[in-house]
Amino acid sequence: MFKSTRFKSTAKSTILKLTGIVALPLLLVTAAQASSEMRLALGFASTQAGGETVGSYSLSNIASRDSSGEFCLGYGDRTPDHVLTLEQDFTQLTIAVDSGGEDTTLLIQGPDNTTVRCNDNASRRDRDPEIQDTFAKGTYRVWVGAFEQEGRHRYNLTITE
Ligand SMILES: [Ca+2]
């Protein structure tokens, strides 16, 4: 009788421990998949969104090169970090990443799946990326990657008209 109670108690505590171990990775996956959403109309001037690079998904899986032949580099999550909806056509937008000196990359897909823009380094001295272009009205998916796999870098994404 004593032995049986003791066994039950041990079994219960093992189940609780297992539940704890299983629940943690599920929470982390959910957090990594959340995309920040932005809607921009003409005249917004400038806006920012923060984030952190994480992941082992090679962004070259989305496109190996962009529409102008630039390589799509870096690693991130399978889902976009930011979803950007433009309510009108913009003759010029600058989308820049600032991680404070780390090596990050940028991939923008949209408004259709086949149009991709990529950048690794804004300049020879700046390893954060920047894309300046004309953007038609529509929804764009934005990935900020780390140049090295699993690289974790906090960044600010700045969009300027
Ligand atoms: Ca870079």
C-alpha cells in the first residue's frame, strides 16, 4: 500500500516535468513566428519597427538572387519578420536595418511572390542592409536575416519616404 502511493506520486511528478519540457519549445516557436504588421499611406514620412534575427532557414530558399541580380543571403525564420502594406504607390521608399554594427541581411518579397529585393550590406563600411526603390501599392513580406546561421542580433527597421 505504501509502495503503491509512492509510485503514483512519482509518476505524477514525472508527467508534470515532461509537460514543462514540451510546452517551452512550443512557446518559443509561436514567439518566433509572430510578424509585426505595418500599414503606410503617402505622407507618413518615417516609421520604425524593432526585431531580433533568429533562425536557420536560408533566405536563398525564397530566391537565390533578386530581380536585379543581387544575391539573397542570410538566415532567418520561415515566416516574415514584418508585413508591410502600402496603401498607395510610393515613388521612393528607403528600408534600412540598423543592428548597431552586426552583419544582417534584408529580403523583401511582394506585392506578388515572384518580385524579390535583396541586400546584404548598405555599403562597404556598413554590414547592415538598405534597400531604396520604387514600391507599388500592395503587401510586402520583409525578412531580416543574420549573415551567419542562428545569429541573434537585435535591430531597428526604419522605413523612410
Ligand atoms: Ca550584411
